[in-house]
Amino acid sequence: MNFLIDEDLPRSLGLILTSYGHGAIDVRDIGLRGARDAKIAEYAIQNHLCILTGDYVFSDIRNYPPQYFCGIVILTVPHEAGAQYIRHLLEEFLKQSNIVNDIIGALAIVEPGRIRIRRL
């Protein structure tokens, strides 16, 4: 699976993704820093990337229907959380390989100890 990391998440998530055998592209590295969410979504669809974000805007299935994406993964990150917390949350998700391998066309909301999946 290849992921597009949104700018609200640490760059270090790319290293974690690659250590689990996935591809990782950071929006900051491809000229999408500060881009509107719709532009990021368009890029992800065109390039067959799963969006990895902390931005709940992507959970609105009316604007971002999961069936058009290679997946949307939202990490539930409290405002006071640091990079270590976020890295741990991502690893919890990646350890669930059955979910990761079946994320195409789905929205996943990742919380500590819980992953909610939504399909249309």
C-alpha cells in the first residue's frame, strides 16, 4: 500500500510506513504544503494513494466518498499529543495487517485500542 501523508502529521511517519513495507509520500515534498483538502484528495485518487491524516474533514463521506480512494486513514490525535503518540497510533494500525490490506475503498478512523471502518 502506498500512503500520502498529510501535513498535519509528523514526517517521521514515512519511516514507519516503509519499515512495514509500505510506500510513503509526504504532501510537503510534492508541492502540496498548504493545499486545500480537495487538492490533496484529487492527488491521492489520481496517484492511487491512501490518505493518512489527522484531519477529520476527510471523514465526511459526502465530500470524500471512500469508494473513490485507495483508502482514507484518520488518526485521532488530541491537540496536546506529541509525535511519539502519533507514531504509536500508526503502528497500532499497521500491526492490523488484515485491515491495512483491505483498506481500499474504506475510511478507517484509528483511536487508541480501536479502529472503526466505514464502507459505502
